[in-house]
Amino acid sequence: MRTALRTLTLSGAAVVLSCLTPPNLAQGNDQLAAIQQKLKERVTLATLDSNGNVATAGSVVTLQKGELQMCATTLPTAAGAPTNTYKNGKLSAGMFAWRLGLGILMIDPNTIPMRTLTSGEKLWVVQYNVNKNGVELKLWTDPDANNVRYWT
């Protein structure tokens, strides 16, 4: 499941990340543990059933910056999802690396339903991880009008 976890930091995503900044290397593991503890106290993870539906509700974050790239959950797990990164006030998707990975798996990226989320949309927090580079979140959407869920 670790390969399915992708990097994303949301600007001002409620209280989830408002007080979190990645530590510098000198701060070490204690700072990482403190951030992990804050997340544990403030974020309840949503759980998914075997069909990828939200089985147990958890914390919901509101996207504060637009242009979040997500792909359909129908994609094979090994293919992962686009990696979105928030840096210097801008949200950007790592589409080149993701598409390269799809090519290695011989999956045509044009066959994958994609969606670009805009500011104000709500997402389920399914998983999180704290590391020296920041906070990684696995995010899930509710089904759209075509009954498709998206993730990143």
C-alpha cells in the first residue's frame, strides 16, 4: 500500500496542516514525531471497503488551492495516482513521472478518467505520513455524477 501513498500538502486545509511545517534535518525525528502526533490528534482517517467506498467516515478537508489532479480509483493500485505538491504558494501535479510509470506498466494514460478539483471541494483523508520532506496525504473523493471516485 505504500506505493499508493502520494505527496500532497494542502494550503490551509482546515486545522489539519495549518500548524505543520516540515522540520529541517537538524530537528530530527523528535519534530517528525511531534507532527505525527498532532495529525493523530486532529485527523480521523476514513476507512475504505473492498470496493473503494468510504466504509467509515473520517476527517474531511476542504481544498483551498485549485488545480488538484486526481485519477479514478478504478485504476490498478500498482499504477498509483498523480503526485500533487504544494510549494511556494502553488499546487502542481507531477504528471510526467506518473505517466512514465504508467508507460512502464503498459497502461495508456488516455484511458484513465481524470479530474481536476477546484477550491472549495471536499476530500476524505484516507492515509497520512510525515517525513523529512513534509506531510503526505492520500485523499479520496465522494462519487461524482457518473458514480466515479477519484484519488491522489
